[in-house]
Amino acid sequence: MVSIVRATAGVDGIPGFPILLDAQMSIIEPAFGYLLELSTIPGRSHATETLRTYSEHLHDWFDSLEQSGLDWRLADEGTIVAYRNRMLSTASPHTGRPYARSTVNDRVRTVCRFYSWAHRAV
């Protein structure tokens, strides 16, 4: 299961922000790089709450991939559609209520932005 820990500020150039860990407690490096860039690149920095939201979206994405035994690099449009459809057809484990369409759309947009960044970063 993927988990989130909050790094504390203190190292020059690295602010405190969420870090995603896989089931073996290893940092999920692509998510780390993405969130680090968003938090430190001038003109790309985001509020702490926005980074928290993005990390929660990526947490759900990477957890879904891990539970399905899929490598993030092999995910395609069909994988993202299945992720979206799962949210549309099941209740949120946190609230027990159906996901709002805006929540589903926000999560899918975050995942797509992450992959756009990953494509540029290669």
C-alpha cells in the first residue's frame, strides 16, 4: 500500500512537502521529482494546500497501480479510463459517498499533468 509522509523543511532548497512511499517504504521517485519541481521552480510554485491535494491525488493513483500490479511507466489511456471509471462506480473509502464528478475530474487532471511532466523530464 502506498503511503504519504510529510518531509520537514530544513534542507536548503527542499521545502517541507508530502512524499509518497511504496509498500516497501521506498520513495516513489517520479512523484517526488514532480512535487519537488512544483514546490521549488520559480513561477511553478504552488501553495502548500495545492501540493497536499496533488500528493493525495498521486497517492490514490500510485496506490491503484500498485494494487493492480502495474508499473506507472506502462500506464496508458485505458489505464486512466479504468481509474476514472472505478471512481465513478464506487464510493469513496473516506466518506462512504459517491465521488463528486469534480473530484474525479481533478484527480484525472492531476494524473495527466504528472504524465505530461514525466514525458518532458525524460
